[in-house]
Amino acid sequence: MKNNYRKLKFSILLQTVLVTALTVLVGGFLLNYVIDGIYNDTFASVFVKVLMAFRIEEKTAIDLYWKLIGDNKLFFMIVGFLLLFALFFYVALSKMMKYLDQIGDGIENILSESTEPIHLITELKPIEIRLNEIKATLKRQELEAIESEKKKNDLVLFLAHDLKTPLTSVVAYLTMLESHPDMPVEERAKYTHISLEKAIRLGKLINEFFDITKFNLEDIELEPVDLNLTMMLEQIADELYGVLQEKHLSCELETEEDLEVRGDPDKLARVFDNILRNAVAYCYPETKIQIEARKKNDDIEIIFSNEGNKIPGAMLQTIFEKFYRLDDSRSSETGGAGLGLAIAKEIVELHGGRIMAKSDDKRTRFIVTLPSKQKQEKGEEHEIHTHRRRTSGGRAGRRRFIQRRQSGGNME
């Protein structure tokens, strides 16, 4: 960036040289043709006559002239040249101030949100480019904020609409049960079961409202410990059994033994839960969800794959955005708040890892890469173990995973 200001430096150097040359020329002219020339004797005579007017003898007046002025000619010459240089340089500075005026106009262009690009003089071309980049970045961030807010508001409207449906059903069935106390037992059990399902759905939607509210208001603090990732994945897969049975799905887990990372078990559990529940929501019935975990170089790679509709390439870049939902129809079964994958991405990145999605006509895969415990230990002195980032809170209560703390082999 430094070399990009050559034109500006050359312009300032040229103006300084011109000021110096002008000072020498004007000063030399005044010295040779005025001070040492036609006005030299005249000035001395006037000086002596003025002193004599104050009743000072001519000889004394001449001595004073030489003592004060004649013998200090070099000093007065230097002072004169400095004054001339200051005068001409001040004039040149007025032109240089136009550079600052131009920059000020560019900043004003940004603040006024003008659609016109910023144009500066040739010498300030690098600043012009940088200001236009800043303007474009601010505009892009503004549009992203507007789009994010729009998505959030739309989701609130969608969820509010979705809340109305199960609530209306619950009220209707309970009213019917209350108004028909002699209803047959089987029929009463049927309507009671339907009411319970609708109430459960209503509770899930209310939790999604809480997620939206907390997403930008709550800080997350990681509490990393030495964690056996193999055991964690086994436990999460076991806990998913009920949901899989309800959807007529199965889960297959293939992991290497004793994969270890240093991380927050609650937050990582939320990552894997969100990915798995996303897989359950969008996979074909009577299919299998696969979980694979293996060491790859100094990292650990966890792959969650399921059979389902292909996710278009453009959507693969946006499914990790806040409030994005792949299911545009907002079905009551799969339409979530659009926070699960966004939260998963933030938590994975807090652990120094990365998450990505791949999809083809047969399978969709979510790939989570986390640094292994050994890799983290290598750069431990350069790491900050407690991070704070804005995201939604973790799960209430600590899940019991197999962990080994540095203090020893105690199991928690």
C-alpha cells in the first residue's frame, strides 16, 4: 500500500522544491538589487538621520548602524529567507489542503449514503479505492442486516401462524371432551392422544420463539475438558433411538476407538443433536442415518449422512445462515426456526473447527472437522481456552459424557 502513494509524494516533493526555488529567486533578487543595490546607501542614510534627529552624534549613529545592522547582515538575510519561505509554503499548503478536502468529501459521500461512487484526484487514487471498498462493505452489511431482520420477522409471523393451528386443535378437542362426559373410552383416549400431540407440537414452537429471542442476546462461554468423542457419539446415537423408531429410521455408527478432543461437551452435543435432528427431518422413510468418525491428519472428521432430496448447490452456501429454513413450505413437522445449523456452525468455529455440507442425488452429508486433542496441545500456549461469542444458550443441565480431566483419570 505504501508504494501506491508515489504520485502524492512526488506532488508534495515538487511543490516543496518549487517553494524553495521561488524563495531563493525572490530572496536573491531582493538582496542583490534592493538591499545591496540601489536602496543600500539610502537605507543607511535614513537610519543615521533618524538617530541624529534624536540628538545623537553622527559618528555615534554610524557606529550604531554598523553594530545593529551592517555587521549582522547574514542574520537578517537568513531571517528574511525564512520569512519568504514560510510565506510561499503557506500558499502551497493551501493547495495541499485540497487533498484533505477531497478526502472529507469522500467521507461525506459515505455518510450521506449517496449512490454515486467516490472520485478523488489522481494523487489520492489509493484512498479513493479504499473509501469505495469501505462504502461497498457498509452497504453490503446494511443489506445483510435488513435481509436478516426480514427473515427473522417473517419467521416470527410464520411461527405465530403455526402456533395458532395446534392451539386451536387443542382447545377444540378439550372442549369436545368436556362437553361429552359420556364419550366412549376408546374415542376419549383417541382425542386425548391427539390433544397431547398438538400440545407437544405447541411446546416445540414456543421453544423456537425462545431461540429466536436468545440468539442475539445471550453470550456463550465454552468450558472445555478432555472429551472422549467416541463415547459421546455413541450416547447421542442411543438417545436418538426413540425419534428414529417414530420415523421408521435406523442409525449406524462407525467410529475409531478413543477419539479425543478438548471441547465443551454440552455445546458439542448441541451441534451433533442439531445435525442429527435435521437429518431425521429431511431423510426418506425406512432409510438409514450414518455417523462416521475418524482421525484425519491432526484433525478429527465426523460425517453425518442421510438419504434425502438433494440440496441445491446455492442452498449449500446458505443453510448455515441465521433464520434460514430449507423447507419453504414451513410444514408443521420440519419447519424450524432456522437456527439449528447456524448455532452448530458458531459452536464448531469456537472450537477451532469447521462445518460444511455436501449433497448429491442420493445422499446429503454434513462434515464436522475438529482439531484433535494432540493438535490443540501443540499450540496450547497460543490458544485462548475460554471464548465468548454471541449465540443462543446451551442445553439446560450437563449431559454425562465420558471425560478425562488433566488432573487425572477420574470419570465424570
